[in-house]
Amino acid sequence: MKKHSFKVLFLFSILIVSCTSSKIINQVDETQFDNVVNFEVSPYGLIFTKLKVKDETVNAMIDFGDPNILQFSSKFVTKHSIPVKKIQAKMYDIRGNEYDINFGTIENVSVGKEALPKTPFSSSPGEMESVSKQINTEFNAVVGWGYFSKYFIQLDYNQRKFYLNKTQSPIAKFKAQTPLMEDVDYLIIPVSFKGHEVKAVIDTGSPVTVVDPSIAKYSSPGQSTFNIGSVKFEDKFYTEDLSILEDMGIKMIIGGTFLQKHIIHIDPFNHQLTIL
């Protein structure tokens, strides 16, 4: 974001729910992709992958609500004596809680089969440790949208995989397509509730779909019907004040309960999201 703050869309201090999704096996030729990132879905509907950092395996959340390439816990940074520098910017979670931001660089990190060059990362003292306790899953890293944004992406919850390519593959059939908002560090799309258009952010770091109270009035209690492009979709939702995202105009967070039901293709270069 082009300002001295970062909003990381963690919902853990709001909603702890149990989410499950069935895993359907359908063989995909992984050799056609530049990288494949495997993940597991936690009991709370959050998604995690394993990073290789030197010779250590590190549990990492995949969070499109984090604009950074990588984030590491202060515990991990301290353990490995990695130099960091505090900056003036602050990070805010969805409830407005404020955290300091440190930046550093790290080498010898692998995401999937990709070995990263020397890579910048952020670290906010105590923040990741607090989240780990809330969700009862220890993790010491986050792979953010900053990493995935350099690829054409296919997200498939059933396969538990992100398929990543540096070149676009033709899409023959799809359910819906919609433009992505340009010049922002998040995946923001237009969504329509009974003809009332709002901005929604796609967030793998949220296990559920959340709508602002100002939008909930256009939906049935607990069940949201909305349009992406010209296609109507339904999803269960929770209501929560999203005023912390007011400067971006976001009134909806599309989370895991929706994403697990669809194959999502993201083209960050031509700013388009396709639901297959």
C-alpha cells in the first residue's frame, strides 16, 4: 500500500471456527507448471505449507491478505540471529491492533521447488506468536501475496495445491470472470449484492467469508447471495465491522469457505480473476 501502514487481514482475534473441506483426487500433470506449492488445511480452515530455510523445515501460513513476500516470527528471527531494522510504519490487524514492523533479508529459502534469491522479509514482534496461540497451530512464517503476485496462479483446495506458472495458459471454460483492482497490494474485486456494488478482497488468511454490517442488510441472515461478474454465488458469512479497511473501500472478505468450493485462477499481470 502506498502509505506508512500495512493492514494484514488476520481474522483470528475475531473468528475461530471449525472448517472442513473434502479432498477430491484428480490427477494433474505437475510438470507443466513452473512451481507447485502444496498445502494443508488446518481444523480452523487456514492453509499452511512447509518452507525450507537452510536445512530447517518451517511451518508457514499462506496469506493473500499479507502484501509481503515473506514474514517471519520474531521467535524465528531471534533464534537465527537475523539482523532486522525497525521502520516507522505500523502493521494493523483487522481489529485495529497495532504492531511494529521490522525488515530484514534472508537467504536459502525454498517455496515449493523454487529456491529464492536473497529476499526481503518483515517481522512484527509478538504478532505471529499471538496468532499461533489463538489457532492452536504453531507457525513461524507467512508466504504473502508479494510472493504469489509474480505468477499466474491456479488455486485448488481439493488438490491442496497452488499451481504457479510464469506464462499464461488458455482457459477454455469458466464460471465467472472479473477484473482485479489495479495498483494495490491486495486481491480486490467488485462484487454485487442485489445490484449494490462493493469491493471484496480475496483472502486465504481468512477461514470464512466476512461482510460489513452495511452490506449484511442485502443478505439473508448468515447466508450471502452475491454476483461476481454476471454469475450468482452463495456463501455463508459472518458479520464484522470492517471499518479498518475503509480507506480501501472494502466491505467484504472472501475467505476459505468460498475458495474451497471453486478452482480459482488469478492473472495478476492482466488484472483478472477467473472462477473455473
